[in-house]
Amino acid sequence: MKKQILFVHSAGPQGPQQGSSDLIEYLQALLGDTYHLLSPKMPNPESPEYARWKAALTNIFANLDNEVILIGHSLGGAVLLKYLSEMDVKPVVSSLFLIASPYWGKEEDWQAEEFTLAENFTSKLPHVSNIYLYHSKDDMVVPVTHIHHYANEFPQAITRVLEREDHYFSNGIPDLITDIRIS
């Protein structure tokens, strides 16, 4: 049976060679037939609203099988965490991968109440066996400082600060492929 992966994309345009599209294609090409990669387009990604993304995730999670690997890219990672900390999810979340995700509410230019996590949000999350954090050292969209906020909340997480200037990872993340396969 194929392992399920739910990929929640970034904000912004999601057409060919935009947003998370190249990263999704990379994952599909390298993960092959062992995994079933779901990458639904979230509502109105160019002007995202948490309530609409939450409703979409509720529908998606209702149709997932027993176990799922979650990947969130940029805003997709922040929304996944908020959703998981607020809702009961049916499938077991075996692994969580956050890629260049903003940590809302911690830094001056990153204030958006609708995306801000509740205090002690980690205590409300379902059990996740494996958590991985990825961020480019010189990310020009979401500063690398955001990964450190997540690393403080998840001391058990494997944290990878990548030596490049990239937010969209158009050429992929080899460590991500390896980490998915061992998780």
C-alpha cells in the first residue's frame, strides 16, 4: 500500500513554475510509486484566509486513510500547525515536514492574528513521531530566524538550515527526500 503524503502549498500564485509547484513536481518525480502525493490547491492562495484554508483542510482530512505524512511549504506549514493544534484529525500523522514556514506573531513584520498559533499550541497537537524543519540560510521571503522559533517549540525536531538563498526550492531538497524515506 502506498504511503499518503499531504502537501500544503505556499501562499501566492500556484501556476506552473510559481509558488510550490516546482517543489511538488520534484517530490512526485523522486518519490515515485511508493507514495501517493496529494497536493490540492488551497482556496484563493494569492489572498489567503485561514478560515477558508481550514475548511479545505477539514474536507481533505476527512478523506485520508489511516496514516499520513504532512508537508507544509511556507504558509502551508504555518496553517498545518495551526489546524493540527485546533482540530481533531482522523488519520495518524506519522511525520511532519515544515519548509520555510513563517512563525506568525513572534517578529515585528510577521503579525497576522488569523495565522498566529495559540500559546502552548504544542500541547494541543496530536502525537507526531517525526518532525523536520527546513529553511534556507538566506531566505529572502521568510527570514531564517523563523526556523529557530519552531526549533524552540520542537526541541526533538531535526532542523536543517540549508546553505542557499531560496524560499521556493525550485530545484528540490535532497535531504527532504531522504528524510521522507527514513521516516
